[in-house]
Amino acid sequence: MEKTVLYNRLKELQDLKYRDMQKKIIPTVNPESIIGVRTPELKTIAKEMLRSGEYAEFLNELPHGYFEENQLHAFIISGMKDYDRCMDELEIFLPYVDNWATCDQMSPKVFKKYREELLAHIKKWISSEKTYTVRFGVGMLMEHFLDDDYDPKYPEMVAGLRSEEYYVNMMIAWYFATALAKQYGSVLPYIEEKRLANWTHNKAIQKSVESSRITEEQKRYLKSLKVAR
């Protein structure tokens, strides 16, 4: 899709109230770069671009000028059916991801079929110096390796991370809250032994207590494990 045509379409879909809300909840993005297009409409455009094959030029136009372009980029990658092409494009794009929304909404469906290959990339991503590359890596470990493919060594990988970045620490907390819901017995020792940084430890407990997947008894016990900051 030609750049001017795409921009005009995004402007036509602009929702000013939604734009103003996004400016508040995505503080790492230049507010002037947010047009204000809702996610379902962006996903529709991404699907159209994938079906038509008219996306290669768009993917090469990095860095993008608008938040919505980054969102489109993430949704196009997420919809790719060829694993190698998807991973190649993802590796190119990840260093340009600059916010939690683009990071968290990018979830390639094809990864479900290539978990062994994916794991090698996750190990590399979580050792990156880039905030949203690390966040994405932890997110993929949470999404794909807490159920049938779970291994106790995976929470060990996340517990070893230390960062000054809020968006990394929040994802670590989210990972452990989800892990407690799915693998409580295996993951609980990380909380009991206070293996996480204090802020992340408490945030993981908070998010666990807010979850409907944790029993009331478990919630009471987890609350007793909070640490003083």
C-alpha cells in the first residue's frame, strides 16, 4: 500500500477521544505520532496488506513516523505464516519497538508450531540491552512455555533478570503472576525465597492476588510473603 494512501486511510479512521486516551497510557511514544486508530481497524488493514502481498515496501520503511504504523508492522508480522520470513522480519523490527502496546500486541501465530526454534531466540532476546526486546522475550516465554512445554528452568531464566526499566520489571512480574496461576507448586519457591527484586516481587504478588485463577487460600499466603521496600 502506497504511503500516502495508507496515511489518508489512517486519518479517515481517526478517533480523537481514543487518541487522547492513548497519549496518556503510552507515555514512551511521542504524542504527536499518535493518530488515534483503534486496534480492530488496524488489524483489518494489516490483514488486507497480507492478503494482497502489498506490505514488503512498508516493512522496509523503518523507522516509522507514526505509532499506528508500528502497530500495523507488528500485526503484519503476527499474521505471517512462513516461520523463517516471520522471524527475519521480527528480528529487524524489534530494535525499533518503543512502547509496551506494540510489544505486547505482537504475537506471531506461527510460533506455536516452532517452539523449539523460538526458545533459542527467546534466550537471546532476554539478554538484550533494549527494553522492549527483553519485554518481548519474557512475553513469549510466558505465552508459549507455561503449559504443556513448561520446564522449571524457564522461570529460572526470568528470575535472573535485573533491570532498572519499569516496562521490563512489570513484564517479569506479569510472568511470575501467570506462572503462579499455571504452575503454582513449581514457581512458588521463587516467591518464598525472594528470588526477585523487591519491587518486582511485590508486584508479582499483587497481580497474582488480583487473578481469579489463584485460590483464596493461595492469595492469603502470597500476601504474607510481601517484602518491605
